Amino acid sequence: MATVNENYFNLQGSFLFANIARKVEEFQKAHPDADIIRLGIGDVTLPLVPAVIDALHKAVDEMGNAETFRGYGPEQGYEFLRKAVVEKDYAPLGITIALDEVFISDGAKSDVGNIQELFAEDNIVAITDPVYPVYLDSNVMGGRTGKAIDGIFEKVVYLPTTAENNFSPDFPKERVDIVYLCCPNNPTGTVLSRARLKEWVDWCKQNDAILMFDSAYEAFISSEDTVHSIYEIEGAREVAIEFRSFSKTAGFTGTRCAYTIVPKEVTARTKDGERKQLNPMWNRRQCTKFNGVPYIIQRAAEAVYTEDGYKQTRENIAYYKENARIIREGLESIGLTVFGGVDAPYIWLKAPAGMTSWDLFDLLLEKVHIVSTPGSGFGPSGEGYLRLTAFGSRENTLRAIERIKTLSFK
Amino acid sequence: MATVNENYFNLQGSFLFANIARKVEEFQKAHPDADIIRLGIGDVTLPLVPAVIDALHKAVDEMGNAETFRGYGPEQGYEFLRKAVVEKDYAPLGITIALDEVFISDGAKSDVGNIQELFAEDNIVAITDPVYPVYLDSNVMGGRTGKAIDGIFEKVVYLPTTAENNFSPDFPKERVDIVYLCCPNNPTGTVLSRARLKEWVDWCKQNDAILMFDSAYEAFISSEDTVHSIYEIEGAREVAIEFRSFSKTAGFTGTRCAYTIVPKEVTARTKDGERKQLNPMWNRRQCTKFNGVPYIIQRAAEAVYTEDGYKQTRENIAYYKENARIIREGLESIGLTVFGGVDAPYIWLKAPAGMTSWDLFDLLLEKVHIVSTPGSGFGPSGEGYLRLTAFGSRENTLRAIERIKTLSFK
């Protein structure tokens, strides 16, 4: 008699975006002429850059020719792309990453979701709160949590990350074995300082914990006082796994390519205390349950590292960052309190006193026809905040801010 | 203190292809002029067909244009592709599959590897022997096996599949909760009859077991007395999950697209005996840990279903099938015993009496410079067999058989 993995039934419904969609649909039905602007969506809108398009066409032609056709590629990714990652993303930061520490994949979501498989079920996981839901949900499925009581999972250590602590969470007071940090952060748009990240690496070393470092938004960083890679921090190679993506760097959300770095020094223990490298374990996981990224997609990702590709993708990021500035400064100009938006495409708006996330969401939708994302959807400490994103068009971003400026929050 | 999933250390090294590569390399070094022909490789060699190439170019252009650019797509795959699957792969067989029972993915390997996550750790797994290694290895990682003793895993039920039982395994005598069947089979190239598959579906129903039906080689079927889909069998919707791939159907091994069917009737039980549908569980798994297949790749897969795409991909399959016929009949003409090769690109050669798989591998390499795959590498019951594949060029296939005909096996 086949029996199910009952941990799945501990998962909370992911009602956030469904609820938003329902509210927007109802509003649109009641107000068919309303010109709704969407600043809730976390997806890019600018097309792939010309250098990437050229590389795709060229690779497609290779696939149509017997001489240059490619069948199964290496599960870890082609060497040409792993080399580009090592030489263009890490060497300029003074970081040495070996080719066999780079694992090309179809998305940071896949890697962040699958990495927990390498760990025993009784590891204790810490997540910042609010947080990208995959860190938590993949561990719920993996049996590392209890049930959710009022939306809070047993066994999981939540690290509140709010204006009160300047979006820099305190260290856990209880035992923690695996910590997820997202920097620049989704949804708050904030970064952790270099000094604080050094303390996190040291904390992980002292506690023999693994640091899962998600830097999917690295390309948006402007601040000097943070890191582009966790491996800029001394000692990180012993404790940290880094997740990077072409999704936001190069508009690959529908093109699908990312990579994960698993340094050979990162280890965890067996129950008998023996240290085991995670690098060969992840390699075995990928070789067994994954067959690599399409050849043509890997050539597209490689093109992001060319002179033209870099220039073109950075122009797109500058465009989104200018949107972020417009939103941030526009909201500040009317006395609202905002965070993020400097090192990330996300602006984290504090709801005026007495308003919940959903109150503010409803107000923006009903009064000025703007769709946002309620912060409470990202975790209990997101209550009282709203996420706005910089991925819209310039025109809509400007119009949205002009509309919000007509509101009174007194 | 982070601790590892120790099940990983129960995995056996996958030495098969590494051993083959080493032997071939050593031989090549000792005989630099030897013209080696590779009939061991399980990868396609013909390029993508023109209809697919055209669809790829068109989709790439869409991605370069703001009006037609696609960001995140549905995790389950675009409706245009799921519709094509339902209407072109299933409707002609008289099978009704709902759109939300189709899950597009980056590969059958991923789906076959990940599906075990839906089940509790104490399910008992049965695999045919010899077998594609992913069924076993993914369950080793998931903790459903004990340790391997002389290459045989505790707790796993092995179903010998050899000439002695006409490659139709007996039903398990012990408790089994999940059965993996691959039909047409890799590595034996054989199929199960329609009547036997009906018995398997009935057996699964009687035993409340799940049937994982891998039909990655379906496009190669010529025989009348087997099925193109397990859902041709009455009752299969209640017990079977079907895995299909564009890898061998359309030469997508380096292009990466596949799909899995999870009918809504398929259920497994909680420990309390409550039946749970697997369809919403797999949907949740994919939505949490996967972000869909690249848009351009889904358009490429869609093109396989067009009139031109179908015609062109079937020509390639006919080419490989003719290679298979040449190998099969060539070997039979010198008195060798062969199986498969009619409904699959694989020919399963019985080693002459007294020879092991590796003996015959060595003989072919050393005497006629042909690379094959020893059957013993696919499981204990593969001992005494050799897998040859039809994916080479016509010229090399013909030359290989002429060479083998010069050998004497008396």
C-alpha cells in the first residue's frame, strides 16, 4: 500500500498571489474603465538584449546541423559557461572558484528548493521573516518543520527583519543548523552590511551551521557596504553555498538559467561526527536527478558575459533602478517611509500608522488603481509593509507615483 | 550542527560509463590508429529537424521584442504545449487527459528522480533488473533502501527480466508499494504485451501500489501487441503515472523537454488510511521547486506536433530503427542471440556461452574496435548481456556489423 509524504499536508496554501488576483479581478469588474497599473509583479518586462538574442540564434543553428549538434551535455553545465562564471563573476572580486564548484541549473528556485535534500531531516532551519517562500516550503516538504500554528511553523526559527532592527536580523538564540539569507533581500529590498555578513559567517562557523546565501539580485547593488558574493567574506568557503541567477541580471525569468556555488570546503557531519563535503553530494544529486540546461540557453547565458552583453544587460538594470529611484523618492516626497530600492528592484513601503498590509493594498487599488503586494504575505513580520516593484515601464512607474501623490495619509 | 542525509552514502559509485571510458582510452592509447566505432552511447546524433529549428528561431525573436517577450511562465508548462500533448499524443489513442494532468518539465530524468518525494520513506520499491539507474538511485537518496550488499540493495524488490522469462518479469511475491516499469525498455529494448500490462495494472490495484510507467522510447514502437500509453489499459488512471520525453522522440537530449501525466484518480494513503490525490501534490512540488521550461523550448516541443514536425521527426526515428534492424539481423545472421531492437533503439545481445558482459565488451573493443555497454552495468540480471544502440550513423552501423561478422564465437 503506497503511502504519501504527509509533510506536504503541513504546507500552507499559497493564497497571496491568488488573493491579489481575485481582488484585482473583482475591482476591474466593478470598474471596467479603471486603468490599473501593476507594481506588484516580481517579473522582468524588458526583452532579452541583442547580444543574447544573437547567441540564441547562433546556437539554434548549431542544433540544426549534424556537425555542430549537441546531445546530452554535462549535468553540471558546459565548461564554457562555468568558465565565464568563474572568470567574470568571481575573479574580479578576488575570489577563486574552481570549475567543479560551479553547478549550472535551470533556476535558483530549483537549487534553493532542492539543496535541503542533502541534509538530515532533523536539521533546524532559520529563515528571515519576511522571506521568499521557497526556503520554508521546501523544508516543510522535507520534514524539517512541524505543523503551522497561526501561520508559524513549529521547529523553524524565524528571524524578524524589520525597520526596528534596521533589516539586520539578530542571531538565533536557539540551536540552528541551516540559515537562509537573501541579500539583496526579497521582499524588503535591503542589504546586509559587510561587517554584519562577516559576523554571520563567523556565527555559522562557531555553530557548525550552513549558510544558504541567495544573491539573485546581486546585479542591482549600488551600495559599497555590502558584498556581491558571500565569498568576499573570509571563512565563507567553509560554510556558505551561494545561489545566483540570470533571471534578474539578464531578464532570464522565462529563459531559465542560474548557478550555484558549492565550495569544496563546505562540510556537514554524519551522526557519528564524520565531516562530509557537500560538493560531491550536490554533484551526485544533480547527476542523478537533473540532465543539465539546454545547450542553447547556456550559450545565451554565456553571451551575458561578453562586452556587448554586459553593457546591454546593465542598461536594462539601470532602467529598473531608475524606476526604483522614482518610486522611492516619490513616496518619500509625500512623507511616506520606504526602505530598499537602492540595491534591489524592490521598495518596501511602511504602511502609515494603524494600517495593515491589506488595508494599504486595498486603498491603493481602490483609490488610485495600483496593484502592490501586501508584506504580510511574506511572513508575519511583513505585516504593516507593502512591496512595490521597479519592473514596470518608465511611463507606468511615473504615472503610478503621480497618482499616489494625490492621496492623503493623514 | 548541520548533519547530512546519510542515505547518499549508500549510493553505489556509477562506475559503468567511467570504466568504459577508461578502457576505450587505454585501448586508443595502445592502438593510436584504431578506428573505433561507438555503439555504446545512448544519445541521439541527428540534428533537430527543420520544423523545430524554425520554431526556435521564431520564439527567440519573440523574446527579443518587448511586445512578445515572456517572463515567468506557468510552472506546469504553457497551455499551448499541454494542449498539443493532450490532443496529439492521447486523443488519437482514445485517451482523455485533462490539461491539469499534464506537467511539462526539463526532462524525464528530473521527473522520474523527483516523483519519489511524494511518498513516505517506508514505501517498498520494486524495479526490474536490469534497469535505468535513476529509479533506484533516487530512492536510495530518499531513504527507501538499506545498504547495498554485493551490489544488491536491502529492502528493494528486484524483478529479474531476462530471456528466461521472455523479458516479462514475474509479479513480486513480497509487499511492494511502488513499481517502476520502463516500456519499451532501456536497456533490453523489449516491450511488455498489452495483456501483461493489464495484469500489472490489476496487480497494482489489488495491492494499492503505484505504477511508475516510463515510456520515453514510445516513438520507437512497431509491435501491435503493446501500448503507446499505459492509459490504454483499463484502470490505469487509478494507479499509473506516465513519463514521456521529447529526448528520443525528437532528438531533444540537449534541448531538454519532457512531460509527466498524473491523473486525478491516482491516490496513495496517509498512515491513517485517508486517500490523497497525487496530482495536487505533484503540482505543489513543481510550483515550489521548479519554475517551468524555457518558453523557446516549449515552442520547439510544440513544433514536434505540427504536420512538418511530425513527419520530420518520424523520418529520424525511421533512420535509427533501420540501424537497429541492421544490427539485429546482422548479429542473428552469424548465429548470435539478440533481443529488442524492434520497438526501441536498443539491441540486447546475449553473450555466447561462458562469456561475461565484460568479456564480450573486451572482445568487441580489442578485436573489432567497437564500443558497447556491458549489461551487468544495469543490474545483476544484466550479466551475460551487452547493449548496442542504434543512434550511430548508418555508415558506422554497417561497418560495425561487417566487422563483427568477421569474428568467430565458436
